[in-house]
Amino acid sequence: MQLRDRLIGKKFKRFATMEFNQLNLDFADGSGFGIYTETAINWKAGELDMAVSDFVEDSDMFTIIFNNGSTIAISRNPTSPSPEIFQFNDIDGTVVVEN
């Protein structure tokens, strides 16, 4: 199963910045991302029931697209000090690390 298939339909819970420039993205089912690289967030306020509608991979970015048009674009170029771009932990115990 691809990461895209795991993300479609997941309901957004929250995101928060952590130390060392980490962005955490949490979903309502308990799954989530730890993102360790440059990230561009285009957020549309006011939606209470947001879910992932698409996950797009291209040569420069991974983009999480929500059903209200909000996006989180994750650079494919890791930044120091972490060699990882992100780590995704799914509720079934699956861990996806991109580096």
C-alpha cells in the first residue's frame, strides 16, 4: 500500500511546530507526520471537518491537499541536522520514512 492510499480520507486534527524546526501533523485517528525539512503551508481557516483529499509527489515536493483547498508542501531536500525529510506513523504500526 502506498503512502497516498494511507492518507486519503484522514481527518485533520492539528499541526504544531516543535524544537529543531520539526513540524508535527496529527490526524484524528492517531496517525501523523514528523516533518524535518522546509515546509510551505497554505492554510484556509474556518473549516472544522477537514480531511486529506490527495497526496501528490513530484521531483521537488510532497504535497498534502485537504478537501477545503488547504495544502502542506514538503520539500524533498532535507535540511540539517536531520537526514530525514519526514516520518509518517500510521495507526496500524506502519512507519514510512522518507530521506
